[in-house]
Amino acid sequence: MPPRKNKTEAAAPELSFEESIGELDQLIVKLESGQLPLNEAMSAYQRGATLLQNCQRTLTQAEGEMQILEGNLLQSFNPEIND
């Protein structure tokens, strides 16, 4: 059975890395203002955690696709070589 998604995840379209970072920045400003009611702050925090995981996953994928470390030489990743 696939994992259940919360309302925020289910309603959110897949965002680009840059869009995720922008939304995270906006959420941080709102949370740091201290003006959100508790339930909205909790929702914003959960959304931020989801966005952060998305960004981390995107960066990990990009790192694997772009570069591999061979000895002391950093080279571009070529998936055909590793097959």
C-alpha cells in the first residue's frame, strides 16, 4: 500500500527546486513574525518540512547525476559507463 499523504502534500503540485526555496523563504518569514495562529503555524511548519525534503531529494539526485568522485578527480557523471 502506498504511503498516505497529508492534505498539504496531496494538494500541492510538484514544484521546481527554485519554487520550493521561494515558498520556504515565505513560510519562514510568516513563522518568524509570530503572527500566525497556532493551527496555521503548524500547517506552515509541516509544509516547510515537505518542501525541505523535496529540496534535499532534488539536490541529492542532481549530485548523483552531475558528478562522481573518482580518486582525487571530480568528473561528470556518465550513466553509460556505470551500466
